[in-house]
Amino acid sequence: MALIPVNSVLEAYELIKASLPTNGHTAAKKILAYFKKTWLNGNYPLALWNHCLTVGPPTNNHVEGFHSKLNKYLKAPHPHIFKLINVFKRYEVTSNVHYLSILSSSGPLRSSKSVNKDKRINNLTEKFSNKTIDLETLLNQLAPFMGNQKN
């Protein structure tokens, strides 16, 4: 749903819900009920979690990467304050070098696989916006990009 244009998310939800068989599939029904309660009717506006128009990676993996790197540097859940300060100093130097390399190029380097995936997603979204494909086709063609599947 995060890749569906904001103004079509509710319609997409209903389309997915209607596509489920009436008997069985209780896990899918529970997921849809959770999604509706939490994301459609919850405290999170669609524009906050929708990445249809996001340019670049639509995740917070870079933040998770920072925490992982910080934990590797520290090697302890509650480090001594001076060790923490030294780790921050080392990380600042690394970050400054990385930042300067980004400024001198066109931005952070991304794998060609990620860039191509984004292009394919953007192409599908553009086709939907231009009414070349309908919402059901968009959902079916975006499905392979979801989850842990390799694309």
C-alpha cells in the first residue's frame, strides 16, 4: 500500500479485501483488519507512511545501519563515557569524509539493482497516473516488490 498513490489507497484496500475468498484465509483477514485499524483509521496520516512519490530509498535502513555500526564500535550496552566520546569522534571523521564525497558527486551511491527497481516502480506508478493501467494491474505488478522477495 505504501507504493500506491495516496488518493487510491482506500480503493486498493477494498480491492484486496474483496479478492480474498469468503471462507478461510483468517490470517490474511487479520492482517487486513490490523492494517485498517492501525494505518488507515489510526494515528498515522497516509502521507506519513506512503512512499509513492518518494525519490530514493523508501526505508530507514540508513538509520538502522547507523545503530548497528554504533553498537559494533561500542561493544557494550553501557560504555564508559570517554569510550563513547571517542567513538563519536571517530564516527564524526568518517561521516565528514562520506558527506564530502556525497557533495562532490550527485548524491549517495546506490546499487544499480536498487536504482533499476525504483525505476520500475516509478514506471508502474506513472502508467497508473496516466490511466494506462488500472488499480488492480498496478497492485499485481507491484506485488513482486513487496516483502523479502529478491527482484
